Amino acid sequence: MRSLIASVAVGAVLAVAPVAAPAMAQDDLSYVLVSHAPDSDSWWNTIKNGIALAGDHVGVSVEYRNPPTGDIADMARIIEQAAASGPNGIITTLADYDVLSGPIMDAVASGVDVIIMNTGTADQAREVGALMYVGQPEYDAGYAAGLRAKGDGITSFLCVNHTIQQPSLVERCQGFADGLGVELGESMLDSGTDPAEVKNKVMAYLSTNPDTDAVLTLGPVSADPTIQALEENGMAGDIYFGTFDLGEEIVKAIKAGTIKWGIDQQPFLQAYLPVVIMANYHRYGVLPGNNINSGPGFVTADGLEKVEMFAGEYR
């Protein structure tokens, strides 16, 4: 019996050893993730956690870079600098195709592999020569949200856009309007990123347009001050309120009934998967055959347990 157990144990060791060994096949891989986010946007902490964990899991180095103020022209220069530094790969958002496509295509032409994540589309990723796209198609997510709101009886809305110069955020607002079947028109508010200004502009709009059925925010930067605005003007819990993305205050507001739903694009997956996919591609030559849509998924008060546990960290 002992010899049989020993044989089984040895067999088990032999069975698992080949799985672990290939991870050392090329352990000097280095990647750079470039985002369009300003330093002030805490939503991207989940992205940073995702690439850190992925780097640990597959044994590669991943550096995060971004334009401090969110300036897209600055981001283009960061992509150029990243490519010039000679990484094995670049993972980048495509927040503005007109500005960023050139630097990305130059990086690809220089021999640097690229994966597009978060913003952009699968078609745009293909056009710039990227390996694939991992993210949430923004217009489609907005459209799905608009259809959901239409089913709930919504016919008018305010879209609080905190970075109106980014086409991807405009697509969220436009998709929502199209899902409702209404014109976007003046329903999109250029709120800026200063919390006090966002709050005041939202309150002013709703005061001037008292028949507004719903409010749509595009992330914590606009959602958090909007929550404060609705609490201050007494509309919290009464006006239909949906938001893109998740965050600590958003989760609290969903639980309290102030926000009806949050659109979760799962930023952890947007960061984690490109690192793992690129490492496996460089080591073994394998690549998924399709692009990966990480969202949209709607988070409501009924499904908050895991979200509350990991909000701002992995959710």
C-alpha cells in the first residue's frame, strides 16, 4: 500500500510540474499600460491593482503611465515615449482615435505589440494594428442603459459629462439618448471635474429644467458630486439616477436607493486580462480569436455583496 501511495504521489508531482515550469520560459518581459485618466480619477486604482496582480501571477513587469491632467495630447506623447523605451508590449486606452491612432500605429510599426483596453472599439483596435481589444464598447453600453431606462418609463434626462473633450464619454451620453429614442441636444452637461462645480451645475440644471426624468453620470468623478447635489436639493431617491462605473460612494448610493443601477465595465478584467494575454502570446504564441467585451453589466441593490467587498479595489 505504501509503495502504491508513493507512486501516486510521484505521479501527482510529475503531473503538475510541467504546468509551473513554462512560466520561467521568458521572465524578463516588460509592459507599459498608458491610460487617459488624470491623477484625480480614483476609478483607475482598480486598473493599477489589476496590472499589479497580473504581473505577479505571470511574472512580468508592468508600469502604469498617464497624463496628470488627462490631456490627450500629453497622452499621445506618453505613448511615443513608452514605445521608444523598448517594452515588449504596450496596453493603452484609445480615448481619442484622431489624436492617439498615429502614435499607436508608430509603436506597432516599431515592433511593439499593442492591446487596446477600456476605450476605443474592436474595429479601431484592428485599424491601428493592435493584437486585440479588451473593454466595454461605450456607445453600446449607453444604448443598453437607454433601453433599460426607456423600459422604466424615462423620456428625458440629464447626462453629466465630466470630460466632454473625450469622445468616448460623449458616446455614452449619445447611446443613452438613442436608447431612449430622444435627441441628446442640450441634455449633456459639460460639468468639468471640480466636485463643487459639478454639484452646483447639476443643481442649477435641475432647477432650470424641473421636468427632467433622469440623471446619468459617467463615473465617480461626476457621480459623487451629483449624489451630493440630489441630497441637497431633496431629489435623492425620487429622481431616476443611473451611472457608469462603480466606486465607494456609488455603491453606498445604490444601497441607499439614490442610484438605481451602476454600469460595471469590470475594470479589473480590462487591466488583468491584457497582461496575461500578452504574456502568453509572447511566451507561447497563443492569442484569443475574439476581442473581449468586459461590459456592460448592470449592478443593482440586489447584487452588491461582492461589489461592496471589493469596491475601489477590484470592482
